[in-house]
Amino acid sequence: MTLNERLAAYSKLTEQKLLEYIQPKEDKGQAVIFEACRYSAMAGGKRLRPALVLEFCRLSGGDIQAALPFACALEMIHTYSLIHDDLPCMDNDDLRRGKPTNHKVYGEATAVLAGDGLLNLAFETASDPENTTLISAETQLKAIRVLSRASGMEGMIGGQVLDMQAEETQISLEQLKTLQELKTGALIGAAAQLGCLIGGASEEQTQAALEYARCIGLAFQIQDDILDIEGDAETFGKPIGSDAENGKSTYPSLLGLKRCHALVHELSEQAANALTPFADAGMLPELARSLADRKN
């Protein structure tokens, strides 16, 4: 199976389950909030985080069906973060993945609640006994802990706080790395860790997976910064130049575009080379290298 075929298969599995999960058990007049959640959750995207959960689970010898609810929970958390990130009180973006942002369609209040709803639904999904019959209660609890920490104040939320504090301020390269390790890298690391945990990976394999995730997370963010300067708005799916407009420090502003292009390729190779503890690295080396050349 080629990289694109496997990514498409994982994306299809994830989207089918997301549609199943983001439905009201009983319509009491609150259906609009589920509609708003589905609007953002089903807006496309690379489904990178679910793919990492499922692929690391598979390569660790596990059943991807056992990991699928956690892959969906992670994607719900990622989607909620994008809804909130686009709000006027944060980045004030009008487009996401080429479509009007959630608050532009449903209004600010509903967008806030849609983000809150997806965050709550993520943990409902991960803790539902019906979804976790293929794993032990101990593994389930550990997985929920991984999700909680990565999405909380020691992870993604903490990174968002640092991001807001950095606006209109010149920060150092080390500060920017810390910001992105939390805001972007935490959920990518959680994806790798969840796949390994549910798949039964060894400690050596788990650490290799985390190093892979660290490298591709950083490469992904640097490439995002490059595309905000060099990208095409229609292909990128959101306005170009928003980082500069919002006064944000970025990797190109600190290192220059030439160094950033080289660094993305270096990190992709580091990611691929980190996977030696796995007898079969599957699609992961090719995935890492493909991120260096992406246009959206």
C-alpha cells in the first residue's frame, strides 16, 4: 500500500467514526451545536494525528480498531483547538482549509461552545466502555492521561498562551521552540505515544516514536511558517501573511527562509532515521519526507 493509499484509508476510517460520534443521542433542540462541531471536524485536513496513532499501533503489533476511538478523540481535540484559535479574541481568521471559519458561519458564541463540545466529546469517546473493549482498563486510563496532558496547560493550551504572549514581541529561537513544542508538538507526540501504548510497543520503540514525532512536529511548523510567506492562499487554505500581520515571531523571521528550507529537510531525515527500533517502519519515513515538500 502506498503512502497516499494508507493515509486515505486511515482518513476514511477516522471520518466514518467521527460522523458516528458527533451525533446527538437524543435531539432536545440542541442539534445546532452538533452541526457546528461536524462542520469543523469534517472540513478535511490531513488527518495527520489520527494516521500517526493508527500507524504506530499497527507497527507495534496492535489492532488499529482498538486505537481508532483514541485517534478520533485526538482529532476532536485538534479540531477544537483550531476553532478557538480562529476566534476574534485569538488569531481572528476568516478562513480555515479554504472554508469560512466556524465563528463566521455559526457566530462567536456557538463557535466557542463547539470547541468546548468537541473537547468534552473527546474524553467521552475515550472513556466510553463500549469503545474500549479491545484494551485493558489500565491501558485505557494511561491513554486518557496522555490525551489530558498533551491537550492541557502543560501542552497545547500552554503553548497557545505562550503564542498570545509572543504577539508584537520579538522572542528568541529557544522561546519559539518551546512555544511550538507545546502548541503543535504536544498533540503530535501524543499521537505517536497513543499508538505505541495501545499497540504494545516496547519502551525503546516508544522513545523512538516520540523522537520521530518531535522531528516531524518541528518540521511541520517550520514549513507552515514558510508557507505563510511563500504559499498560495487557495492551496494553503487560509490567508497568506497572517503571521507578519499579527506581529508573530516565526522561524523564517529568526533564521531566514534559506535556513528554514534546509532545516525542514534535515528534520525529516532525522525523523526517518529515528525509527530503527521498529522492524518495519511502514509509511512513516516517506510521510516525514513528504511533509518537507507540502504546499498546504
